[in-house]
Amino acid sequence: MLLNPVVTINIFQKQANPQIYSTSQVIFEEGQSGEYMFGIIEGEINILINGKVVETITTGDVFGTGVLVGIKNRTYTAIAKTECKLVSLDERRFLFAVQETPMFALHVIKNYSERLSRLQRMV
């Protein structure tokens, strides 16, 4: 059983300093190094590969999670489709969130593996 988006958003809201991104603002670019995964408190994000939108994600979703499993460079570009409120979690904050809500780890892993398999099918 996966987490209800409301529970996920509550985890995100406990994080300090959510950031606001305006429509069309780049969160990170393909190939860039990264240290944080992101959670969407509100808004929509376009995921692009080679400049083409391959997925749109929304409130309660996570992205950029590869950095937590040793992938140092971003494998896609993330751009705000709408104005967004995001939280960023480094490894320490991610582990703290998992301690508080263990199911969050499964949510992130499932999200990561589903995105990976979708992207592999497109290649």
C-alpha cells in the first residue's frame, strides 16, 4: 500500500524553507550534478529528456531521487509547468522523514522505479 498524497504532503510541509518556483523556471537540468531530491507541495512539474516533455508530475510527487541512490548527475530536466511550492531533501533530511514515516521510503522507491521503467520504454 502506498502513502496517501495527503500524508506525503504532510511530510513535505514538515521540511524547512519550501521554495517557490515560477512557471517555466528550471529546477535542474539534465547532466547537472545534484544533492537534493524534491517533493511537490503544490503545482506541476514537467520532466524533459533531450528537450522533450516525457512526463508531468504534480502535488505529492517526488523527483530528483536518483541522487539518493548514488546517481550524481541529473538524468532529466525538471521545469515548473505552473507556479510551484517545492521542498528539497538531502540524504540526512530524507532519512529523518523515513524514520518518522517508514512508508515514505517505499513511496520514493516506487516512484523512482516507475519513472525509470517509463523512461526506459521511451528510449
